[in-house]
Amino acid sequence: MLDFLKRALGKTGSAIHEIAPKKKKTIEKDEWEEILLESDVGYDLVEKIIDGSPDRINRIQAFNSLISVFQYKAEWIFPENQKPFVDMIIGVNGAGKTTTIAKLAYRYKQEGKRVMLGAGDTFRAAAIEQLSRWAEKLDIPIVSTRQGHDPSAVVFDTIQSAISKQMDRVIIDTAGRLHTQTNLAEELKKMVRVADKAMSGAPHRKLLVLDGTQGSSTVEQAKSFDDIAGIDGVIITKLDGTAKGGAILTIADTLKMPIYFVGVGEKCEDLAEFKANDYVNAILDEVFL
């Protein structure tokens, strides 16, 4: 995981090296502040991290200040008596939502689980086609319909089909909406309600996919989605394409909800479980000896 994160944070490391070309045992407080800001850690959080720090900071002090941001439980667990377990995937277009669904499905299948997909993004024909192609490639059943059909009906049919076929996992796609689109927000609320009608307690986890290249600007987007649907956790994509890797700290600090996975690349295996310790160490390895 640490090697995966170092690869994902490659551009962030390059940005850090522009400020601090040489690694040191200790760094000046002002330099530490500049490194955090350049990595796209939000200004308010940087002030909180820096406040009370000594004039020179060593690695242990830096580690303790960063790891304290992750004050949540991020247990990726599945109750044994909960079959199927239903994940609903939420996020805007372009965040890598469909690819993330494929990566999750691949992960579940590698664990020996029976997986079913639900093409609940009926807003775009391309979304249905893309998810159907992934389902065929992974040899996983999918419930889908045509563009413009009721996405809540897809949710209901997917869950009912998964129950009858004794599936272990269900992953349901949703339309890639902006949180400001009222009609789509209401549609998402309905999909959540219908899932519960199809199976009490479903969806069991609502995961928000955030585009890592957008950095800290995703925080307000995430807060709005949480207000709409009640987000249970986050998956961050495209980290390898940005120098804004520090935004993960801002996301964790602001949302106070688990970051479960980080994605890099387009391959099915390019999804790694997020570990806060590994993430912090990957950042600090670019700064300290």
C-alpha cells in the first residue's frame, strides 16, 4: 500500500521538492506551512496544524499533527448475515465513478463473492453502455434499462434479482449529478427510499467518489451530497494526476467520514484500501530524512 500511495502521490512529491529540494531531519515552521499549502491542504486546516508547533519541526512531530486529522473508524466490514450487501455509488460525471464500480466489483469477485451491478444512471445512455461493457468484461450480471427510464425501478429490480439469485454484493450506479441540480437530488433521495423498500436497510453503504485532481474544492460538493443522501464513506480517484494530494487531509478533517479507497489508473486492480498511517508517511518521506 505504501508503494501504491507513493506512486499515487508522485506529482504531490514533485511539488513538495520545489519548496524543499533536500530532505532534512528538521524543518522550519514556515517551510512546513508552505509545504502543506502547496500540497493543497486547506488554509484553515494548515493554520490548525501549525498553531502551537515549535519553530523547528521533526518527523515525529509532523506525523502526530497530520495523523490526528483522521479521527474516524474506517472499517471496511460486511455483516455475515447481510446478503446481499448493497453499495450505492454517488458522484459527479467525470470523477471516475463507473471505473470505480468496476474496480470494486473486481475486488469483490477476487474475494470469491458473487456480485451484481445495477445501472442506475439512466440519465445518460453512455453510462449504461460503459457499465454494461465492464460487466461483460468481468463476467458479472447486470440489471439495466434504456436511457430515460426510472432509475428507482432499476434499483428495485437489481436488489430483488440479487436476493433471488443469492448474490453476496450489489453495486448500484447513480446519475452523475451536480449537487446543485434539484431534480436529480430528489431522484437520488427516491432511489435511496426505494432501495429500502426492496430490502430493509439498503443501501447498506453510500459511497461518494471524489476526483482527486479537484483537490480541496471537492469538500463543498461532498458536504452537499451528504446533506442529500447521507454519505457513509469516500473513494478518491485520479491521485496520480494531481499535485493536490494534501487535499485528502482537508477532506478527512471537514467531512469526518471514512476514506475507504484511493484509485490510480484505469485497470481493475488499481484500487487500494486507504490507510492513514501509510498516507502520512508517504507525504513525510518527501520531506524528512
